[in-house]
Amino acid sequence: MKSNSKVLIVDDDSDVINVLKTILEHEGYTVYSAFCKAEALQTVATVKPDIAILDVMMTTHYEGFELARALNENPSLKGMPVIIQTSIDVLTTSNSSVEQMAKEFRKDRRYKELQVLLIHDILTGEACIDYLDEAGKSVVVPVSGFVSKPVDSNNLLPVISKLLKAETVR
């Protein structure tokens, strides 16, 4: 099935962008790219993508998380799916409140000091990032999902298709 949806890829690695762009354009997606948060926000303002795929580490250690937060807080982008591409392990739960699970994980001594927790509810598909900012404060950001790095088209394309279909239903 071909799509005419607009996808924004944000990554500081041009090779990653080129690989993703090739995969997505082959499927009929219109692809836009940015190398950092500032460039992504400019692109979003003019393009209004249907979905965004974000790297984590770019010009700062958590720039992708900060961008996800900025996108979530932008009223004109409400509901736009945001996928985080990462090599960090994702914690899974069957608790429908991933934000509540983040708080529970933070209480557990095994996870309390981790800089980043990525949490995904396997039943509802809800997901969030919980990261410690420079002051050591927990920051929770809802996202639409995660894809492992290096990105495999067999994993990425079904995630994008599912998220875009869910958005058209809303």
C-alpha cells in the first residue's frame, strides 16, 4: 500500500537519514529531514508532518527527548505520532499508565539511578520516556513508540503504518 503521508526524520547522521529516506520513499512517503532540534522545529512549522522519527543523541545528549517534549507541547501538532529510534533497551509493562509505571520503576533500586527509562505498554501500545535532566529531576515525555537502532525496515514500516492508521481513526 502506497502512502502520501509526510515523515520527518531527525538525526545528526546523514547516513541514517539517507537509509530511512530510501526505505520510506520506496513506500510512497514524502520525507523531510533535519539534523538537530532547531532545524526540526523550523521544518515542522512549515511542513506539518504526519509523523516524526527522532534520534536521541544529536548536538546534546538528550536532544531527541527534548524535541519530543517540544512537539508534544505544540498545540498545532497535537496527536502527531513521535517514534524514538534508539539502541537503549525498552522496558515493557502491561500497565495501561506508562507514566505511572515510570514512577514505579524510579522507586525500584535497580532503575532509580538510570539516566533513561523507555517504557512501552504491550497491551495498549502507549509509550513514554523518563529521563533525568541536568538537575537530576525526572522528566516524563509521552511518545508513540520506539524502533531499535540500527533501524530495520521490517520493524519500522509496520510501526509507521499502524500509527498513521490510528491517527486517521481519531
